[in-house]
Amino acid sequence: MKFDNVLSEINGFAAVPSHHCDLSALEDEGVFGNLTQEQRLTVSIPVQEDGTPSSCKMFPEPQFNLLSNFNDSDLATVTCQNGWVYDNSTFKSTLATEWDLVCERKGMNKATATIFFIGVMCGAPLFGFLSDRFGRRAMLMVAYLATMVFAFTSAFSTSYVMFCIMRFFTGVTLSGISIISIVLSVEWFDIQHRTFAGVIVSLDWTGGNMLLASIAYFVNDWRWLTIAVTSPLVLAVITWWWLPESARWLLANGEKEKAHFYLEKCAKMNNRSKCMAEITPQTLTNAVRVKDEEKKYGFVDLVRTPNIRKLAICTGILWYGVAFTYYGISLNITGFGMNVYFTQFIYAAIELPGKIMVYYFLNKFGRKPGQVGTLLLTGTCVFINIFVPQGLWVFRTIVGLFGKGLSEASFTIMFLYTTELYPTVVRQNGVGYTSFVGRLGVSIAPLIALLDVVWELLPAVIYALVAVGTGLVALLLPETLNVRLPEFIEDIEKPRAELEGESGNPLKQADENRNGNGTVEVT
């Protein structure tokens, strides 16, 4: 089983169980007499090259002469006349079995994943814009509630079209949860603990994949599985009430009273109330250049001035390359014949040690060397497997898994790195834009795999070259380790040293007096 199919098979949506033409009409007519089930299949359904019954063809009439080992290669066949019979031993119900999305309609089954990712692609810039305009916290709640509505509604879809529409909007809102969560987390952590914020969110994804495999093992009906995996959002909505708005966003938008309120709560929670003794709302106003109330930032601001334009181009290439390479590598990793649920669990579990190592590496050496190094090594792994004979499958598998682990590490670093690079006033716009470009890479990666008809090794060569090229582009980005987050576009345009050397800023003072655990301290 290919790795790219694992998740789709586990979630019960795109899984296509073994199937053959429904013969119940012939059975009702008594045509088969006392033939066994195996004999009924033999006389009614042609055999494929691998010896299994055809999934989409049947004989116009039962061919009883086949019981005498007669060759069926020259016999006429027709498409299934009365639907299909499915093997429900692994999945009780899937989209394919619900609406017969097999044979000539199998493209409709694959289209559901495409529609979902189009929704994710559209949702990234949409929620990036809305979050920068109306705040992280409010838009996160909108994303939570909308995802629950669309996902639960999709579970009760009465038609294929209705399901596709609900999946599209589920993708839109899920994208909002993804990009807002990482930005809000990073904006509330101090300089020395931002790495922890980025990696812990990434570990949540890993834990979620492991939990998905476990739930899917016990819930193999696609409707109930959708409800089961959406239900944790109820807990997310409850915990949202204790979630603070980003003090950075509030200050950048002139809401100094609310920002001061959240900073006081933060200091009290960390037993650092003395840090706020000399910091008043007016002090915060003097410390931070409040943007013009009439100024509304949008995507155009990502290309309006030279430095942020360069940043937008480089991070766009970075996201495209990382996503393209990650999914390209995933297309060539198999499940080793293991149970589909166990396969997904293992692939998620092996990410844990890698992400823990990423955490220590980023704290020690920085984001830039980590991003460049993981991409260059990913490309190297792909290049190595190009020259390793197919017979050395154990070595190829180890190199392939190592490459996939490195590409996953580059994904983890990319989320944190991008969030730190963009200024507060357009941070969500920036992450939304880059996420959109990354989805383009996801969409194109499977198409590149089709080029193996031109040259068998061409897809691997392209994946490797893109990984190496993207790593070289990452060299053009500045380092963000132990650097204050930029607040305005002007912070990007002026020399980096000036941004690092600002003094007399209460926010910087708060960072220098941060709590020891750094869990909810603003810089």
C-alpha cells in the first residue's frame, strides 16, 4: 500500500474495498442451481491477470463451460448490470460503497480529496487575512465552530454532491485552525521558548495522526468516523474561553488597554507580577508604534516594499518546495504489507524522535541551518536511492524513511521559521499566503509521479532537485534565533541590527525578565 493512500484509507472516505459485480439478480432467477459461491463467480465474472475476479466486468450470460477449465480470454464481457458487492471485512462503509464510486466512477472518489485540498488552499489566505484584520482569538473560534458544522453535516450527507460541498468548506475552515494556532502560540512565547511553541504544535499533529489510526481501528463506518474525529473540537471550543488574544496583535492595532490586561494576567500566572509594576497602557503605547487606524493591511503589503517582497518570494518558494518534496517522497513509501491502521500509527510514531531532535537543533544552531540542512539532506537521500538497485530493498527502505523523516523535519521548521519572519501586522497574511503556495506543491507532486512513463527515474530526479534548490533558496532568509519578532513592515525594511538593538522597550524588558518556564510570556 502506498503511503499517500494510507490516510485516505484510514479515514474511510476514499478507501475502495475489494468488489465485484452483484450477481443477486441471477441468483433470484435460480440460474446457478446448487453451485457454490466460488463456482458462481467462475461462470459469471472474468478473471484478471493476477487471478482475482474482475471488479468491473461480467459475462452477459453464465459460462458454465468454465467449470471445465475452459479459457475465458475470448469471451465477451459487459459492465456490471446490477451494481457491486463489496468486501466489508476491513471497512464497514466508505464513500465508494455508499455511492458506488468504482470502475467508471472511480474518478469521483478521488475527486473528494482534491476538493478538500482546494478548500484548504482557499482557506489559508482567507483566514490569514481575517485573522490579521479581526484578531487571532476571534477567528480561531469561527474556525472551530465552522469546522464542526461542516464536518458534522458532511457525516449526514444524503448525496455525493452534498458531501463534496461540505468537504470543501471543511477544508477551508480546518486551514484556519492550522495557521491561526501556530501564529497565536508563537506570539505568546518569549524569545528563548519560541522553538518550544513551534515544535509542540507540530507534535500535536503527530499525536493526532496516531490517535486517528487508533480511532479508525474501532470505528470503520465513514459517517461515525467523521463524527468521532470531529468531536475533539468540542473540547477545543471549551478551552478557547481561557485562551488570550495575542498581545502583539492588540498593541499593533492600538488596543493598549486589552493588551495590558492580558499581559497582567500572564505575569500573574507566571508569578512575575513585579515585571508589570512599571508598565502601564500608556507605557505600552509609547513603546510600540501604533499603526495608523485608517491603515488596513492586506496581501498587497507583502510585495509593496523591497525587503518584505523578497521575504514573500523566498518563503513562497520554500513552502512550495517543502510540500512538493514531502508528498513526492511519500508517494514512493510502502506499508510493508502491514495492517493499514498499524502502518499509519507507525509512520506517525517515527516522527516523534525526529521532532524532538529538531527542537534541540533549532535551539542550538538556529532555524536557517536547520531549514537548509534538512532540505539538502532530503534531496541527497532521494539521489542515493536513484542509484541503489531495487534488489537492495532493505537499504532503499531505510534511506527512504530517513529522507521522509528529514522532509517532515523541514515542515516543522518551516512553520516556526515563517511565523517568526513576518511582522505582526501581516503575519497571518504571510502564513496564509505561504500555506496557499504550499498546497500548490501538494497538488502538483502526484502529477510529477506520472512522468515515470517518460523515464522511470525522472520523478525522483525532479523531487531531489527541488529539495536541493529550495534548500539553497533558504540561504537567502535571515536567521531568527534569539531575535525579537518584528511588529511592523518597517521593522523588516530597516537593518536587522537596529531591530535587535532597540532598548528601553517594555516589551523587551518583559522578555529579559521572563518566567523561567516561558510558557505564556510575551516578548
